[in-house]
Amino acid sequence: MDAIEDLRNEVAQLQRSVEQLKDAVAAQTAYIKILIKNTADTTKVDEWEFPIKSPMELLQMEGDIKTTNRGIFVQKLKKLLSETCLSKSIKKVLSSDIISTHNEDGVNGKDALKAF
């Protein structure tokens, strides 16, 4: 009888171990999915070349910015803008055409950057 009871205990312990492994695999799968999604969002940031040359590029970039990669975009833009004085570094982010045809509020016959 003791041998049968020992086997039952071992089977029960193995079942608990399998459940724990199943939970661990599920958690790892969830983490991997998040990592893959974040990597894809980071790749979107890396694809962008500056300066932005057209309003269409501004719209495309806005569409590529997600909550998961917003910080990376901000860091990239901060780096570009902090290299020299603003009047020079802004040209690393926006082309001269965009700068001359747009301003923050869209006054004086220019398009508004706030629209983006």
C-alpha cells in the first residue's frame, strides 16, 4: 500500500510542477510578445531620417509614434536639438522648406505645426 501512496504523491507533485512550468511558459510568452512589439516600434524610429522634408513626412512620423516608442523619438529629437543653438539645430530636424512655410500657430499665412 505504501508504494501506491508514494506513487500517488509523486504524480501529484509532478502535476504541480507541470502547472508551474505551464505558468512560467505563459509568462515568458507574454514577455516575448511585448519585446517583439517594442522592437518593431523601435525599428520605426530608426527608419526615420532627419531633417523632415515635407508635411507628408510629418504626418507619417506622427502615425509612427506610439506610446511604446514615444520616449525613443523624444530622445532622438532632443539629441538633434541639443547639438548646437536652436536656430542651427532646428534645421537638423526640419528642412528649410518646412521651416519657411510653417510656424507653431499657423499665423502670417503659414501652416500650423500644431496641426501635427
